[in-house]
Amino acid sequence: MIKRTLYFGNPAYLNLHNSQLIVRLPEVEKNQSLSENFKNEAAASIPVEDIGIVILDHYQVTITQGLLEALLENNAVVVTCNSKHHPTGLLMSLSGNTIQSERFASQLEASEPLKKQLWAQTISQKIKNQSVVLEINKVDNSYLIPLYKNIKSGDSDNCEATAASYYWKHIFSSQTLPEFETLAGFKREREGTSPNNFLNYGYAILRATMARSIVGAGLLPTLGIHHHNRYNAYCLADDLMEPYRPYVDLVVCEILKTHKLNDDIPKEIKIELLKIPAIDVQLDGEKSPLMIATQRTAVSLVKCFEGDYRKILYPDLGFRI
């Protein structure tokens, strides 16, 4: 079953009662003219076991320790946002799998040649999916095809960067979106102008989804197959989400066809981005929601570390549904 993504962008009291997340509104709770029965009936409830991601995007959201404990026990992740409404924090369980010590061991013992091969697979599928995004948007993708077909171990030729340079210059071209001619030659920069902020938000949702799947599979999210950063607790999530990024890019392309560029992220755009864990993807010949696909990707990596698989399962945008 696909887990729910909950977003709280207004003041709210969140607590736990009978394994349910209870949502109460301050303006209702503080109104002394309302009866207790009315207040109780006005509260919304969601089973904790149905929740996958909780996003807290307001300074006046209050959440109890009991609810946090229940969310983590059910392998949900909690994402916190800053004053600019950008996701900046990630809280998740430290024990998401009953045999994680065994899986930690196989992950730690993985050889460098194996990790380099796995990274080559990862980048190959990422570039392939990027080429499909361009094709969908009626942009020439021929430059990317030989790149993803000829990735060497560890991507020693840095095809990822070569592909990115072409991809980002053309993804929002005037040929694709005539009304956004200012996006010709777009530069992908974390702190850049819109739609960089739309992409950042979508990637943050994707990262939380992947991190949840990694912990659920019993792996260390800190220990990547390629990314290494002493200040990054989610290097493996950053690795495994790479082939999924083009799905976010495609969502943003669709958003730009009906919404204007904006340095803030309006509610209606956030709603579209929050649907990312539920979008359909094709993985290993099967259709599934993205959140389920990330779980299968993480489990396939476990099997690669254990010697049962030689290839990570990644979604293929080329097999569109």
C-alpha cells in the first residue's frame, strides 16, 4: 500500500491518540464560545500506519513527542521547512529493519569495483531518463544517447556532468515552452532563480521518499556508493535518487505549462509537487507508484551487496505508461 504524504502549511496542533494522528486547529481550540464536543468533532484523524511523509511548513505547527515516536516506529519521515518554505530538515528512524546489522555489514564490505559498477548503472539510467524528458518535450535528445550507452565504471569520463550541461540548457527551451523564452539557456543552480525553487522542492520530497526506503531496507543512508561528504547524513539517498530526478523534472515541466514563474512556491504548485511519491513509474516491467519503486530500488541494492544481484533496479522513463 502506498503511504500518504501530509503537508501542514498553516498553524496546527498535531498529537497522537489511539494510533491516530490528530489534527486540531488553534483558532478552533482557542475559541471559548465553542463546545468541547464541537472541538472534538472538528479534529481530523489519520491512521499513523498509513503515513509515509509528514511535511511541517509553518512556525506555529506544534507536534508531540508521542506522535513523533509513533511516526518513526512506522518508518515515516518528518520533513521540516525553513522561513522560505524550502525543506531543510529530515527526521527518520534509526532502526527501520529487523536484520539491519547484517545488511550494514554487507554494505560496509562492498568492494570499490562493485560500487563503481553500481554507480555507472545509476548514471546510465539517469541520463537515459533525462533523454526521454527531452524527447517528451520535443527537444533533440540525440546528444545524450551515446552518453548513457557508453558509461564506464565509476563514470570515469564524467558523462553525468556532460549530459547535465546539455540537458539543463534545453529542458526549458522556447521550443518546449514558448511563453517562457527567458528560460532559454537555463542554469540549474540550487540558489538560482525560478524554476530552480520548484525543482529543489520536488527533489526534497524525492530525497525523503528515497531515504525512507533505504532505512526500511536496512541500509545505512550515510554510506553512499558514490557521494561522500562528512556533513551529509544521506549520501546513499542522494545516490539512488539520481535516476528518479527526471520524473521530478517532468512534473515541473508540466507545472510551467499552466503556472507562472514565481520566487515563492504557491500552494497550488506545492500540491502538484507533493504528489510525486504517488506518480506512476515503470520498473522492471511493472507499473507502481514512485514510493513503492524506491523501496524496490533499495532492496535490489541490498541484494547487490549480498551478491545475489548484479544490477540495481531503477525506473525507466522510456517505458511510459
